[in-house]
Amino acid sequence: MSDHVGIIILLFVVGALLIGAVLRQGLKRSAIPYSVALLLIGLLIGLAERWGLGGSSDSMLSQTVAAVADIDPMLILFIFLPTLIF
């Protein structure tokens, strides 16, 4: 897995943006807020991975979730905090 970490993270970001765009279009006439729907999608993906519903441990979803879960929390803070402030 270590030789493909960059590709896996890139695919995760592209997939997350695609899911967000499709969800945004799908919720235009719905009463469900966009942020709540994103939270529920994230919880479902996390629970599916934890319970082993995503397939084998060698699947792309398992590798992606494992790679994203190992990201340093300070890196996430340094990336998103300036965006939220400004």
C-alpha cells in the first residue's frame, strides 16, 4: 500500500468532490440540509468500513479509508483553519 498512497489519496479527494457535487444537485429541492447529508454519507462510509462491508481488506475503499485515517490531525488543522477564518 505504501507505494500507492499518493494515488489513493488523490482518488479519495476526487471521489469526495464527486459525491459532494452529486449530493448537492440531488438535494436542491429537498428539506435536508447539505451539511447533514454529507455527515450521514461520511458516517455510512465509516461504518461500512468498520464492519467490513466494503469488501476485503485489500480493496480500494479499505486502503483509502486507512490512508485518510492516518493523516496527521495537525495537517488537517493547518489546511482547513485558514480557510475557515478567511
